Amino acid sequence: MAVEDDIRKVSEQEAALILPRFDEGVAFDLGSAIRARGLAEGMPIVIDIRTWDRPLFYAALPGSTADNANWARRKRNVVQNFLRSTYRLVLELQRPDRTFKPGAGLDPADHVLAGGGFPVTVRGAGVVGVIAVSGLPERQDHAVVVEALCSYLGHDHGALALAAEE
């Protein structure tokens, strides 16, 4: 599993997982699907789906903590700043301290390099919001969001999934 391969695959995910529309109903459907999977598999996650100006879906599953909510918030801020997935930025920037370079002007209290934030992109409109999941290892947080979007859009998840870790 090369970092370059994962970056290419995440870029492919971002390009393919485009919604025809996004509103409260779509957010609820996506959030509910992630929640149902999380409950079935015992995932201690927080799910936060929103447009830039308001929350549309939020759930904290058993075992999640206030730290997960805070990490989701920081991931949301990163997606809003960069309009791409947080896991892609993790892979591209390779910063083990989970912070951006000091000159970037991004306060670590409000921004974190950690997978699990994914842009909500609408055909013809661009990135309008974010889906953030926090509570699992970052690659898994990312995968949960991608799988939900694939299912919602009718895409073959296997074709878009990251390769298994070695």
C-alpha cells in the first residue's frame, strides 16, 4: 500500500462521490445509514453532517466521547478550508504531529490532520458541506463515510475502496 496509491484513490473517491442534490433529507438518509452500521458493528463514533452554515445530522453512538465530537469539529474546519477530504490531506502532508505548518495560520485547537472528514459535493454547485466521522482509526473513519456515499449513490464500493492495509 503506497501512499501515492492511496492519494490517487482518495482523489478518485472525491471525483466520483458527487451528489445530484443535498438537503436535510439527504443528510438524514446518509447519517441514518452510517448510524445504523455503527450501531450494528459497535462503532464508538460521532457522525456530523452539515452545510457550511448549519448542522443537518448529528449522532453520538455508545462509546463515543466529547473528544470525538471535538475531533469531528476540527475535521469539518479542515474540509471547509481545503474542500477535500481530511484523509487525503493526511497522506499528502505527512505531518505526524497532526498539525499544519506554523505558517499556514490554522490553529490546532480548530484544525486537525486526521482522516474522517469528507466533502459533500453537489453536481453543478461544488462543495457545499461536510460529513465527519470520528471515533475509529482515521483510515476507518474515512472508509465509513466513503462506503455510505457509495451505497447512497449506487456506486460499487469495492471499486472505490482503499486497498486493504498490509
